[in-house]
Amino acid sequence: MGDSTHPPPPPPLSLPTTAKFIFFTDFDGTITQQDSNDFLIEKFGIGPERRKELFDDVLHGRRNFSDAFKEMLDGISLPFDRCIQSLLENITLDEGFKEFYTWTRDHDIPVVVLSGGMEPIIRALLGHLLGDDEVKTLPILSNDVSPRRGKGINDQGGWEIKFRDQTGFGHDKSVHIRPYAVLPDGERPILFYAGDGVSDLSAAKETDLLFAKEGKDLVTYCVKENVPFTTFQNFTEILATVKKIVSGEISVKDVAAGKV
């Protein structure tokens, strides 16, 4: 599904070398209760049925993610500023994420957002939902937005997605995780990832513990590919598990193996 002939650039991510744990997470439908891209596509673009058909093609290997996702987004002609405004009015935060984020900061556990979406949308939503000061230092690695030729992004039909890399994912999330996964024993932190959908496929096998949102496409993929995971419904559940791992009460391996 990825394109190995066009390797992504080195990750522009620098985290504390003393970190014992790192939590990578998807944004849409994971940190938020709704997927902002799905909302725009279904309300202002090709609609829910065609969106589901295209994502099903990605999930079963018939198309790569970047091609399918671009087709979906290209169906949206609403000016970008109006897209943002509609999202601010309709997208809500996962009920447990604020407490989770506060706890991780208090315990020096870096949180990194890896998204297949677009950074201006993510920053606008997080600033609105968490507060601008809360997210100033939050690393967000995602795709971007660019104007179409002869237009501005706030014109009708004036914007398009600008993918982060040339892989079939558009943004290969694994490239940001792997440098930490290959560190030698004694230096390597325990790595977590939380996600819900097809944009998370490249990251699914890269961490020590994968949290996959219950009932979503990532669970289907993990079962199909025999990738170990544990399900979650919200970040309240994730926080409870991470606290026990950090305290040594339970091990990552036991959680991944379904023993707790």
C-alpha cells in the first residue's frame, strides 16, 4: 500500500532523550469524537456512501490511501475558512483527552499527533477545544493545505490537500515512530499509539502497544493482519491503562496479549 520507491524525508521530530514513554496518536476520530475529514466529505462533498466505498477499497488493498483520500477531498468546493467554521461548530473532543493530556505532561510523557489530515484544521480545532496555550508545544505532524492554481484557499473550490510525502499513504506515520523503535536497549522508550482508521495502517505495527478504537476500521485491519492491539472507547480508558503500565502494575506485553 505504501510506495517504497519514494521514501519519505527524515522525521522532523526531536523528543527528550530521557523519555521512558512516548505516546503517538491519530487525531480525527481518536482525539476527537468525530472525524473532521469525514464530516466535510459527507456534508459538503461526495457523501457518506461513496466515502465508505473508497475507504473500503483502501482497507482491502484495492487502492492506496492518498489517491482515495484526495478523490474524497477534491469533491469539496466549500471555501477553506468556511470549512474551518463548520468544523468548529460540530466537532467535539474525546471526553477523556484533556485529562489524559494534562496527566502525560505532568509525568513528562511526550504526546505526538500523527495525522493523515491537514494541520490548519487540527490546530484550529485543538486551539478551540483545548485552548491555544495548551497546544503550543504539542508536536503535530500531518499533511497541509495549498491553494489551487489561480485561486486562494478561501475561494470557492480554491484549496486542495498537500501531502507530506510521496508514499501511498500521503503521510507515512511509521517514519516518525521507527527512529525511537530501533534505539538500543536501555535507551529505547516504551512506545504507544492510538488510532481508529485507515490512515493509521502504516503505524499499526510500529509500537509496543496499539490502542485501536472499538468498532472502527483499524480493528478490522488488525484482525485481518494479525496485529496485536487492545481496544478503547475513549481516552479515559487509555489513561487508566497507561497509568498502570507506567507504575509497573501491568506490562505492555500482557495488555497487548489480552491478559489484563
